[in-house]
Amino acid sequence: MPKMNGVDLIKRVRSEFPSPPYIMMITAIQSSQAKENILEIGADEFISKPFRMKSLLATLKEGLARRSQPLPKIQKINILQK
């Protein structure tokens, strides 16, 4: 990308949008450490090149379906209580 890298773009989108979009990083980087870092920064998915179009579409479909699901209700459970 000419003006900023993907990491900076993810950080900016996550900080500036109240309801950020689904972000899929597609890159030539193969390292598992890079994947972990990108996901920690805020990407929803990390796809390394080369990839199969069928796999890309399946990942995208699954990711978008997850985002459309309602958030689970979370209950606080005190496991130390007797």
C-alpha cells in the first residue's frame, strides 16, 4: 500500500470506527509469529499467499457469518465460592 502498511491500517480502522468492519489480511508473509501479531493487532483473519480461491471464499463466508451472530450473554461465575 502506498501511504501506510497493513498493520497501521488495521490499528487506524479499529481505533476510528465505532463498529469496525471485518478485516481480512492477505499477505505474502508466511511466519506464524507474524500471523499471531496481526491477529492480536485486530485483524479478524490472516491469509497467506498463495491461496486457493475456494479456501479464501470459505474463510470469508465463515467470518462474515460469525460477525452477524448476536453476542453471547456472559455470566460471571465465582468458582472459588463453596
